[in-house]
Amino acid sequence: MIGQSLTVGTDRIAPATITAAKVTAYTIRIPDQNSQPMVTIHPDGRLEFGEAYEPDEAARAFWEAVERFAPSPAVQKFGVPLAARIDAALARGSQAERLLRATLVTYEAVHDEWTDSHKFGALPTCLVCADTARIRAFLNEATA
């Protein structure tokens, strides 16, 4: 890695260069948009923070650089565009599940408030109860 450089950047930081210099091991420098050191990781594990240090930006730049050198298995197998679409679909599915769970809690609370009498068997074929049971079974199956 000596003599090699790595260009990194994020949405808010213009592309910059991470360089590795041989001391007794590698020193990693993550610069800001003005090429000033944001953070330096020394071979002994010490961290040196520059004046422009922003934890989230430095972390994002570091992991983006790591991903360029060692892409995720999904990116290796499917390529960047398809892996991004898969990740987006999974994120939408996770969001839909969270919304469904929240809706189910509200639905059950409102239903229980309105139909207090059938908890004791007065309405043995309540469709709301049947739907709630099916949704709950689906969610339990999905997380098992």
C-alpha cells in the first residue's frame, strides 16, 4: 500500500485522498474537503483529530473507501446498481413491516375499545379478530 493513494468522498465532502505511509505499520489519514486531515489513525491505534473533524463524515469516508477496496458480497455478485436496488427493496420491506406492526397495535386497541362485549365469546366469528390473528401469524412467521 506504500505509495498508493485512495480517493474518497461523501455526499457532503468532495472527493479527497486517503494515503497510507509506512512508519512501522500503516498510518491512515482521512482528509476533509480542503485536503486537511480530518482524522489520522496511527499504527499504534491512536487517533489524531484535525480541526475539521466530523465523526459521521469521517466514518462515512472511511467505510466508503473500505467498500471500494473490498465490496460487499452482494456488490461482488450482482454489481452496484442491482445491489443498491436490492438494498432499497429490503429497506422498504423493513419500513412496511414496522408500519404494519404499529398499525396492528393501534387497530387492536381501537377494536378492543369498541367491541368489549365479544371478548367473552358474544361474537365468535368477528372478522376483525380473524384478520388480526392472520396478520399477527404472518409477522411471527416472517421473523421466525
